[in-house]
Amino acid sequence: VDEKRRERWRRTALVALAAAVLVDRPGVELALTWAGLAAFAVFPPRREKLGWAIVVILLLARATSLVPLGVVAHLGKPAGAVFIAGLAIAGFFATARAISPPAARPGFAAQALATIVALLISVEGGLRVAQEGDGDAVLANAVPLFAVTPVNGALAPTDEARLDFRQHLFEPRKPSATFRVLLLGGSTAWGYMQASRDATPAAMLERTLVPIARGRRPEVVCLAYPGYTSDQELGVWLAGASRFEADLVLALDAYNDMLFSSRRDAYPGYHHYWKQHRFGLGRPFLRELSLRSKILRPFLREWLWTEQPSATLSTTLVPGAANDFWLGGLVANEESLALLARARGAAFVWAPVPLSYDRLVPGPHEGDPKVRRESPFREEVVARSRAARERAGPAVEACGGTVLDLGRAFAARSSAGEDWFADECHLTDRGVEVLAEEVASGIARAEGVR
Amino acid sequence: VKGRSRAILGALLVSAAFALEALGRRHAPSRPDWLEELHPLLGAAPASSFAREADRDPLVDFRGRPFPRRRTGTRVLVVGGDAAVRLLPEIERALSGAEVVSAAREGFGVAQEAAVLGRFGPAIDPSVVVAVDGEELLSSPSDAGATSEWEWSRSAIDSPIGESLARVSGAARLLFVKRLPVLEAGQARTRYVEGARAVRVLASGRHVRLLWALAPSSGLDGASRAALAREIEKNAPPYDACDSPDEIVRRLKSS
């Protein structure tokens, strides 16, 4: 084969690899990558520095996406492992050949580089098999009005049954003889410490609300999700939850408003996944790399993916219990939800999330700094919690809603023998039981809710 | 002959490239600031506006104009999509003494109007809300509240590198910037009526006068518009329905 033809093949291979970077379909991507690798194996480029660099960079880039999950999932894990091993061996020989002079044995540098490529492929493939399903949260979640959704189509304007945010199937049109509750809020309402729905506030409320439902079957549709603030609750309602014919809208919230999402760089509607949009999508090449490479993802996560949701006074919290960013927004949203729910014929109940500090007598493990934080954070949390209850409570009542002071209820029931809190705001299974009982008894006492 | 053929072929290719470029630019207009303006609650909003910097005093409206949190006289809040944006200068001419705050933006519908009133209403503190909407009756994205910025967002998610190319190339937009799926007409109407009622409930609940007109670009004839208005009114608190955006201006002038 003359040099001209070799050159043509090398160019074709480069084009194939470049196209593979652009193409998003795993099958086509894989075929292009194989074609490019095969062309390099048969017709290695000349020993020129630029050619070397291009080839090595492209091979390394492709090595991170050589094992599309679909292929491994299709073949099964043992066959997938064989497939990965085959790719690693092929990657080794292709690299060694590609960077060695024609008709010469690969030198030390070529072998070392080829070994690195093979290792990368193996580790990458292994991680992909091991971490199957860890996809791109943006792809599944980003939506307008409420930032992120765990279930696509949960609020679709159709009459088909769909899953709520806790994977419970429900009909948008309320079945007859049903007492339907829409549960709004963040992680506490969603049941952050509860692996199964059976132990979540939604399921517990379905049991404790039986006496209130007066012969109807209580059904709790969970539209709460970790990280949601009252902004997302309003967004969920406006995006379609208003159609679900609720008898009662229960907003169990305020913690994320006042702390978790009150970051210095936050703004209304903010959710910690939102960082992907603001930063990740603005750096497409790095993001592409992070999506394709399980090896690189942990290193890139800091810049591109969800931020670790932590709240410290010095870095993330907007200071001040009277700060209008979170408190004004919380009051406005709760008022709006009360007005909108009432206009749809549903009762509205606002119950700020109880905090570990509400317990007068902590449980056996509730003295832990994770559960009861130290000064001055603790004082700030308590002050904000008080401000939220004092300002949003009357505003909700003025709009026809009902306020449940679960903090006071938790304080009144405190007993030393049980852990109700797993951290500052998340409840243990027993804590969820107590919460569901207190919500039911509060609703039973309130007028106009049923 | 060979040279001439090559020249003709070259000219054809260049023309095709230009045509594709023009077609692509029409298909998806440039959105250089889409990432900056994408908003989790309103779909999209100017970067320095009240929707992003809610803690400022003065707040800044969608045209970049500052306004103090506490109003001293009449404050008119204009919400809605393209038609509302077009109406802004007329409202300002008609109300020389009043403060006109814009929360209207191309592509906005009733979902955004309700979100503005619901979340930002107390902070903006308007005395009158002017809503001109209904453009979403023609084409309503299946994700409520989605704007054209979301088309770019989706394309960046589907193909990050393709979106980078689309920023500079109209032809690439044809390939990489896909239109968002839209609702059927009946679903769009149901969602619109639902959202319009929410706007009325929120305005009424906050004791703010609401002047509303259906945008002429909603694509409905007179009878259909009247039927739609009746449907909205059925379960909504009272508000001032106007036949057209011009009538809104006339009523504002007269009051």
C-alpha cells in the first residue's frame, strides 16, 4: 500500500473518530470508534509529533466511551467483562501499532502508553458495569417551573395514570370515595431516611388520616422531593398538580427555604441540581467528558455536577432571620398556595418541618453534632425557624389556610427513649410515625379542613 | 470544461451552505445568553432582574429598569408574552405619571404570569396588573413554562458539542436544536384556562386590579375569544376583561 493511500486511510480514521465524538447514538459511536481504531492499527501514522498527539488524544478520549452501557446491559455482566477485556487488548495493540514506526516493534514508550490505554479501558468498563444506572441527572430531571423532577410526566396534562415522586401510581382524576392529599415539601416530606414508601410520611399519613377521611380511602400523592423549597411547591402546582382534584394540600416545608437553599449564590427557584445548568452546560466539552467517563467523573463532579448540599454560616447561608430573600419568598409562596388550593376547593395546611431542636428531651443518639448542631449555627437555625413560623403562619391563615405547629407538638410529646431525628431535619421511621400522628390530630382539631 | 463544472459545483455547494445557514437561523434564532437567562421558576428571565436578584432594593424589571420596593403611586405590572412586550410603550405613553414594571417576555404564558404574581407579587407590590396572553393556545410546549431557552438547554443536554456548534452555525441548529414537543390544541386550551384562573385568583387574593386581554396573536376569532373568556370567568374571581390590548390602554387612561 503506497504512502498516499496510507495517508488517506489515516485521515479517514481521524474523521471517523472525530465523528464518533459528535455522535450520541451508542451503536454508531461504537462502530465509528472501531473503524477508527482498526484504521490506525492497519495504517499507523508516521512518526510526527503532531500526528502522534492527535492520535493519542483521540484514542484516550474514545477509550472512555468504548463500553456503552447498552452493550454491556445487552450482553450481561460476565459477557460484558469479556467484552471489556477484548476492548482493552484491542486498545493496547492499536495504540502500540499507531505510535510505532511502520514495520518496527513497539518501543518502551509505545508499550507504556498502550498499557495505560488498556488499563483505562478496563477500569472505565469495570466502573460502568459496577455503577450501572448512574446517569446524567440533568437529562432526566431539568424542567421549567420547578427546576427538577424525579419522574418525567408526573404532571403531564393527560388523563393517564402516572407515578408520583415516591413511585406511587395514581390517576390524575380522583377515584370516587377517595380522600386525596397532595403532599408538598422537601426531603422530610419525601421521606429521605426511608428506603421504602411504606415508611414515608405519604404512607404513614394514609394510615393516620383514615378517621378524618370519613369513610373515604385516604390517598397521599407525594409531590415532595429532596431540596425543594416553597418555590418548587408553587411551581409544581402551576405545572399541573392543580388538576389532581385534591381534598387537602399539605405543605410540609420551610427548612430548605430558610437554610439549605439560602445560599449566597442562590436565587428564587434554585435547587442544588440547578448548578448543572448554570455551570455544566456552559462547559460542554468538560461535561461531555464527565458524562462519558466514569473515571473522570468524580474529578469533574466538583465543577459540573450537583453541588454537595451543605449549609454553613460562613459560606452558603444568606445571613439573618429577617432576610427577605428566603422569608419574603416563603411567605409569598405559602400565601399563594393557600389561595390557589382554596380556589380549587381544597383545604390548605401549612406545617413547617419540625427540627431536632424542637425536642425538649433528645433521644439516645440525638445529642450527636449532626443532629443538634453547635453554636452559632444552631441559634441561627432556631431564629429563622421562629421567624418563618411567626411570619408565614398568620399570612397562611389570612388566606384561608390552616397552620400546624409540629415543632410545638414534638416538644409536647418528647420522651427520652426514642430517636425521632436522624439529623437536624430528617426523621427516623419512628419520627415519621409521630409526624403522621400529629398531622392527623392537628387536622382533626382544625375547622374547615375536612 | 472540467474547471467550469468544478466552479458550478462549488457555487452550488456554497449556495446550499448559505441556504442551510439561513434556514437554520430562522429555525432557531440565536440565544447567546440562554444559559445565563434560563430560570428554574419562570423558564427564563434576564440575569439582573428581580427574578434573579430578589433581595435587592431597588429591584430591576425585565427591561433593566430599577424600581423601589415600596411604591409611592400607581404601579402597573405588565405580564405576558410577545403581545404584552409590544404593549409596554403604549401603556407608558398612556400613563405618564405611573410606574410601569415589566415582567413580560417573549415566549411567556399564563404559567409565568402566575409564578410572577405568586412568588414576586408582594415584593413588586403592584396596584394594577395588566395581562396580555393566550399565544400559547397556538403552540404550548408539553413542559409547562418552557421557553425557547429550553430548546437550547435540551440540545446542550442531548449533544453538548452540537450545541456549541449551533451557537455559531445556523446549519448546525437544524441538526442540534430541536423544537420542544407541543400539546394538542385541547390540552393547550385546558392548561391555559387553568393558568388564567390561577392568575385571577392570585391577583384577587392580593387585592390587585387585573386588566386582561387575549393577545390578537392567539389565533382565535371573536366568537372563540368570547367563549374562552366565559370559560375562564366561570370559576374565577372578578377581573376586568378587555376586548383587545388597545382597550386596556384606553381603560388605564380613563382611570
